[in-house]
Amino acid sequence: MPPLRRILLIGDSGRFMRALAADCGLQDVSFERTAGAADTLRRVRALPCDLVVTDRTTPIAEDLALVEELRLLRPGVPVIVVAPDATPQDVIEAMRARVLACFVEPVDEHDLAAMVRRAMEDDDWQRGIEVVSARPGWISVRANCRLLSAERLLSFFATAGGSLPVEWREDALMAFREVLLNAMEHGGGFDPDKAVEVSAVRTQRAVVYYVRDPGRGFRPESMAHAAVGHPGDDPTAHMEARVEKGLRPGGFGLLIVRQIVDEILYSEAGNEVLLIKHLA
């Protein structure tokens, strides 16, 4: 029987531990609480661990200092940063430090458990996201075409947009997620050796997401496998086409996106998309 994988949770993390232990995908994982940074380093020095979740009460700058020390002891150890709050610059520094994900309180325990579970399933997470250029208000990255990279990127962008109204932010992120996954699935074939290019820009009056996929592009009206390709027609007509193509259930994503954002623009080739959500 293989040894249990080991996750360290720093500080007052009882509710996180209960949520993780209850996740059916993490039954082969042991969880340990540590008293703080010094205790965490002592335990990691003595015995390898598979993931660290930082103290939810410590600021991101302090967490990133700990990340540096952890990786001197155990290179490549994944770290999920949990903090009481964060600025866009904090998030940029976390992305550059190649942490697995970044959450701020109040944290949804189910989202945290899902991120941990995916990380346990993917040993090659570190090459998932590359920061191309970043400053508060404009972040550009490359992300390889895998589900974990998409979820990590959503975690970073959600945290960076923490000052926006909650419902507005959730709607914008939902639209971005649909377009991002569409680019990774249809443009990149969920091939981790292919990458999408992504930018998130915040102006005084809007948030803009840009996604470029590595495929040949498409025209929405030509997508027989998506509801958006049947305007005014039977909204379920695309389902048969998806079965014939062997695609996962779905196809309503772009139709939902059009209802959420204020503007959606495609390049001539169709492999670049702009989503614009106005701050009303």
C-alpha cells in the first residue's frame, strides 16, 4: 500500500482541514496543522510534504517569504496562499513566485478542496502559468491547456479583482471561464504542450478579458456543436452534434457569455476573443 500523501496547514485552519478531509478525492491524504512558519519549516526539513496551505491570518508578503524558504528545503513544493486580504500587486507577486493558487478570506472551502484535489492529481503544475507582463490593472500571461491551469488562473484573477462588487465579479469571471475553457478545449485540445495567451485589464469604466487560443480559430455561427450556432433555432439542436463529435456535455457556454458581458468581439480568424464588462 503506497504511503499517504502529506499536506501541512498553517495556523488556525481547522475548518479548512475538515473540508479537505471530507473530500472524497483526498482520502489518501494525511493532514497536519502547524503552529506557524518556524514549525512548518522544521517539519518540512524533517520530512517531505506534498502541499502547504498558508496561515489565513498572515499577509501575502509574509507568505511569499515563507515560500522562498520552503523551496530551499524542498524545491517544487506546491503552496496555496490564503490571506486576510490582497492588492492586485500582491497577486502579481504571488503569480511570479509560482504559488499554486491564491485565496482571500472569506474562502469557499469547497473551492479550496477542489484546487487541492486537482493539484494532487497533477505533478507537473509548475509550468502551467507564465507571467508575460504584469502591473496593477493589466496582467498578461501564457497558460498551458489543462484544467488545473484554468482554475489556477481564475483563482488569481478573482483575488486580484477583490475590490469589485461580488456579484459583478462572479458574472465576469463566469464569462471568462467559459471562453478560457473553450479556447483550451477546442483551440488547444487540452494539450499541455499548447498554450493560450490571456490578458485581464481593468479600466475606470470596465474590465476586459482577452484570450488567444493556439488553434485555427472559428466562427460562432459555424459551431454546430454549440447552442450559439443555432440562433433562433431549437436550443438543444447542438447536443446531437456534440455526441457525433465525441465532445463532453455542454455547448451553452458562449450563449451564456453573450448574456453576461456587455460586448464580445472576435478577431477575423476567430482565435482571439475580447470580453468587455462595463462597471455600471
